[in-house]
Amino acid sequence: MVEGIRTWLSRAFGLDLRSLALTRVSYGLLILCDLLVRATNLEAHYTNQGVFPLDVYNSVGLPFNVSLHALNGSLAYQGILFFLNALAAGALVVGWRTRWATALCWLFMLSLHNRNFLLLNGGDTWMRIMLFWAIFLPWGERWSLDAGSQTHAENDEVYSAATAGFVTQVFLVYWMAGLFKTGEAWWSEGSAVHLTMALAEWNGDLAYYLLFFPNLMKFLTFLILAFELIGPFLFFSPFFSGPLRTVAVLGFMGFHVGLAIFIEIGLFPFVGLFTVAALLPGWAWEAGWMRRLAIQLDRFWQLAGVRRTVSHRRVSRTLPTSLNLCLLTVTLYVLYWSLGTWREELGPSPEIQVPGLLLRIDQYWGLFAPEPPRVHSWFVAEGVLADGRRVDLIRDGAPLDWSCPISSSIYKNQRWKRFYVGEASEAGGFTREPHIRYLFRRWTPLFPDLVSIELYRMSQPSLLNHLDAEPSRFSLLKMRRDEL
């Protein structure tokens, strides 16, 4: 009996080194891509010349926001931190000093997220939390410079409090997302996917093609809800554990591919795709082309002639008992926190939340819950010129157009879209004035006669309700040049 429970625990909460290596490389590449996108707006989002200067950041009073990026507001300083972050991500890709590279990537990510939290979405939260768990995982034991060309062990399965925490976190993301979906659009109408595809705030250019298939969208609505509520339990099946866990992983990977194709929600689909891949069991790697892929990757490192000559580079598969106990405590803490997001009275008190805020393992997984919005939202930055002309500074100075955009492609990237959403909220209102000041600096060289700028949040009922309804305008802030 006891041996059976131990076997089940190792299968349910264990991870395969090959799957971990695949996720490690993917995470490193994703961090590099994200840094590249963020770097295109380095001055705007992270310096004193941008939309969130340090004097405003410090005045907000965020006691748990520890950030290296908030120590200096110059462009050169931010560029150095981005460069060092990229080096750490590169080390993660090739698996050099993997545990240190992982810890540095997590530290830089925590710092970056704390510096301008208005840019973040669920994908950022998810990757930051998974990197915390990965610090304690031996995901540098395969296909890495740390592993080199040494002969690997016959058993690729690892099991510890860190793997248990990693798997539990993945479970919570999906299952909590399902629990939060309580609206009629998910349970009775079956219109949630339709609502999402029709929302210009989220949809991509391909989303409208799905609108021609209403029955398919209704089926997908119920399928997503059912899979989020039931699918995560397949990770822990005591019977046919390999096949059922593989089915669950592939199902969620397909779900994330669909998200990436049809809606634009930043990193979330890619983080989900790469994270759940870490749960692929050894059973999947022993079948067909997956086995051949693993063999080819092993041969690559052998042919590269890499030799592991420094023994301490190898990451131990086992953790000290004291560390296992600490990580088990963190896992229970995360469960407690998640319970509080579902039922506030069951969650931790403000004092008990402090460790979670410091480590940034705070989380909420109510994506499109209780149901997708039934109102479009978008943003306009009206610039008035001396001759009376009006331009939209969000749409690169194009003539002002109040109509609803056909997709979220009007924004330069998802970071800007998230900033506008955060800025429009009460909690993000402190950035409105520095934002307008930034817009004056940004656009005065092109429009020397720019007189005033006014930020608007626009809204309009979704396509499912009133196609011809006039959009409403909510002014966030207006400033004239002589007020600067």
C-alpha cells in the first residue's frame, strides 16, 4: 500500500528531464524575444523620459516592489540591465551554469515586472512563478553545456518538492481558470468564444473567420470549460498515467496554439505552451518520433565535443530535506493564496500575503471570467493642431477616427495595449499626466503646432448586441502645451 502510494506520487508529481530541458530552452528563447519587444519601448516604459518616471513610481508607494530597474531612470542604465538579462537568458538556452542562470532570469524578471507593472498580463505572472520553481529543478541535466556529452542515466524521471510545486502550479492555472468561469456565456449560452472573437480589444486579424462558424464556437466554448475543469486532474491519474497525462498535455498545448492564432494576449499562449510541455511524461518520449528526436539531441551534444570538466556544474537531482520542506511549505502557501482568490474569506490575511508579494508568487487566474466582456474597449489620444486638425497619436498621427478598430493591431504591441488598459483604471491613473508629457515630447518634432492632447477610453456594445451603436467616450485627461 505504502509503496503503491509512493509510486503514484512520483508519477503524479515527477517530471522528465527531457521535457524539462525542452521547456528550459523555450523559456530562454521566450525571454530573449520578450526583451527584444520591450527594448523597442525602452525609453517610453522604463526611463524618466517615459510614461512612468521614477518620481511618479516612488510617489505611488509600493512597499513590496523590489526592483533593480527602479534604482536609476537613465536610458543607459536600463540598457545595461537589459543586456545582462539577455546574457542570463542566453545561458539558460544553452544550459551554462543553469541554476545560476535561472535564478538571474527570475531576479531580472521580478525586477522588470515591478518597475512597470501596468505592462503585465497573465503570461508574465505565469512565467515569473514557474521560473521561481525552476531554480530548484535539474532542468540543466539534459541537452546543456552543464550536462556536456556525459552518458545520461537510464531513468530520466525526477521527483522532489520542487517538481511537486511546479506541477501543482500548472494544475492551479487551468483549474482555477475553469472555476472562475461562472457566467451565462460559458454555462448556458455557449457564447463565450463568440464574444471573445468579436472583441476588438483582444482579437487578432484571423479571429473574424471563426465568426462564420457559430456552431463550432459554441462547441469550443463548452469544450474549453470542460477541459479546464477536468483536464488538469489527468496529470495525476493513478491508472494509464503515461497516456492520460500525455493526452492532457497535448490538449492544453493545442488550446494555447489556438489562443496564439486567434487572439492577442501577449505572452500567455506561449508561456502556457512551453510550461505544460514540461509535464510530458517519459512514456511520450519513448514513442515514435519523440524517441528519435531525443536520440538526435543526445547525438548533437556528443558531436559538439562538449566535455563537462568542472564537476560542480552538474545540477543535483536531489534536494536537501530542509529545502524540500521549505518548498513544500511554499506549495501549500500557493494553494492557500489561490483559494483566497476564489473565496476571499478563505485566503491569507494582508500580513500573511507579504511573503507572496515579495517573491511575486501572487496570482489570479480569472482569464475571461466570469465571462468575456460584452463591450468593446479601445483608446484614443486626440492631438489638436493649431489649424484645427485632429490626429490620433495612438494610431501614429493618423486623422482622428472615433470608430471601433477591427482588431488590436492598432497598438504598437501588446505591452502598449496593457499599459492603456492599466492607465484607464483607477489604480493606474497616476501615469496619465506623464503619459501626455511623453506624447508631447514624442510628437512635437512631427507636429510643431500641437496645441493639446486628450486621452480617451472608448467603449461600444459588442457585435452580438448592437452592431450600429455609437461609441461612447470617457475622457481620462486633457493637457494643453502651455500647461506643461
